[in-house]
Amino acid sequence: MVRVRWSALLIPVLFVAFAHAQLEKILIPAGTPEDQALQAISSETDAQKRISMLQDFVQKFASNPQAVAYGNWQLAQAYSTAGDNTKALEAGDKALAAAPHNLDILVSQAGTAQQLKDWGKVLDYSVKGGELYTSSFGKAKLTNAADSSSDQSGDADKQSYEFLEAAGYNAIAAEQNPKTRMAYIERYTPAFPESKFAEPVSQYAIYSLQQLNEPERLVAYGEKSLATDPNSLPTLILLANAYSEQPKEANLGKAIIYARKAIELAKAESPDATRQQKLSAGVAHSALGYALMRQEKTPAAITEFKSATSLLKEDPASYQMALYRLGYSYAKLGRLAEARTSLTEAAGIEGAYQQPAKDLLAKVNSAKPRRR
């Protein structure tokens, strides 16, 4: 029987090469005309002649699905080695059509599509492989190694699954169009339940929905993600901001709860707090302050905005927003000098709140101080 082989050149250096994995085996019995033809092909050292021989092979044995699958698969590898990944992908698709349940071919195709940066194809092959693996082994297999070290087939199948899991995630990360990226995520998530990339995939989903300006869908996805991981700091901050800015005030309580939990998790007051921890806490303080201000708890809001501005100076956009909100809060209480200081600084920073800060500053400058 001919052993099924595939070229390591198809796997990007980002991933570790691994042994064969098959849910659907390709079998070419020893001594058959197909086997004899393949032996002759494997003995040929000239790359172009091997391609021609493989082309003849798949035509000659077109009535044998196993031969068609294996021949086209080998042809795909030959094209890839020659640097023609477009033809490699075409030949691999023919192999896959003949053996649609073969994880090895799906892995090869995903690797070739990655080299072409065809992220849609990468996602297609990855999702197909994920679905095949899950349907064959069940979800329990996903988080456990093979039952024993002697179960080489099981180990290899799991490694194939993990390769495709990573390839699909890379396709999501590489896609620049938010609508397309979100469509990828919606296909990827059920194909790879319990994925080790669940958290970053969730963040890409949230980012995509923000770009698409779909606040209701964003909140729904955020709540679903939070149900899976209640201590996800990015999701808590996202929901705190979203709820604090909703036109209706019904969810301001949720905004406050999520923001306070995010502040607690960020641990920005820790002596060894990182820049990211401080920025996360700063954004959470800003969201908390805004929710309190909308509840007419302006003095408490000012305290949060001051905390936010002390933590956000390395993030101009978030810092400017917190300054504007602080200035607005001061103005609400008639503390015009303090409002003027915050708004003047906000107006000097380029960004979304520059013009609103200038407009509000003009009103503050023309306002008469309140009588005590």
C-alpha cells in the first residue's frame, strides 16, 4: 500500500509540522496498476516530468476516486514546490472533491491558501476540518489529548484539528473588512467549540461590531461572551461603555456594575501595574463617571473622571474624552475655573472631542459665575 505523504513546504513556519491525520483514508493497494504508476512517478527526479506524469495519472485512473484524490493531492504538492500555489490550490480542491473527509488534504489546502493570503479559502478549509473532527470525535476530545501515547492516529487527528483551529484564527485576524471578519467569526465559533482562541476571537467580534456601528448586536454579543468568561476585562469595559452611552437610561446600573468590576480586575493601583492595566482602568473610570453623571450624581462622577485623566495620558483619544467629560461635570456644578482648565486642555488635543471642547469652553467663558 502506498503511504500518503505531503510536503512540509505547505505549512507556514508559524506552525509546527506534524504527522499524518486521516478521518477518511486514501488506500492504494500494493501491486495494482495505480500503485505501479505511482512507484514510477516517485522515482522521477525531474520536477516538471513528475507533474506531467501525475497529470496523466489522474486522467488514466479517473474512475478510481482514491487514485484521483491521491494523484491530485500529490500534484498540488508538486505545484506548490514549483512555486505555483494557484495551481496547487486548484489541484488540491480536486483531491478534496474526491476525498472530502480527509483531514490531511484540508490541512494542506489551508496551508496553501495561507501562502496565497486567500483568507476566505483558509477559513473554508479550517471550518470544514473543525466540523469533521468535532462530528467524528465529539466535544470531549477537543480539550483532551489522545487516550494513550500509542494512539498515533488520534494524536495526529488532534494535531490536524489544532493546526486548522490556528489557521482559521489567523484568517480572522488578517481580514481587514469588518463585515467579512464578523462572518468568519460566526462560522468559526461553532466549528471550534472550546477553542483556545475563544477570547481573542471574541475581542475581534466586538471590534468588528464597533466598526460596523451595530450597538444592539454588539451588546448582545458582549453579554454572551461575558456569560462564558465573567472576568473578561475587555468585555467588561466594552459593555460598561456601551451601556453608559445608550440613549435610554435603563442600563446605567449595569454600566456601573461592569465598570467597577473592570476597575477591580485591572489593579491599576498595583506597584507593578502595566501600561495596559492602567489604560484599562482609566477607560473604566471614565465609563463609570459618565454613568454616574447621567444619574445626576455629578460630584461622584467628577471623582471618577479625575481618576480617569490620571491614568489615560498615554492614550490621547481616551484622555481627551475624559477631560471633556470632567470639564462638562465641573460646568454643571458651576465650577467654571476648573471647567475652563479641563476644557482648554481637551481643546488643545486633536481628536473627536476637540471641537465639542472648544464649543463648551466658549460657553463657559461667557457664563457668569454663580453667586454663593
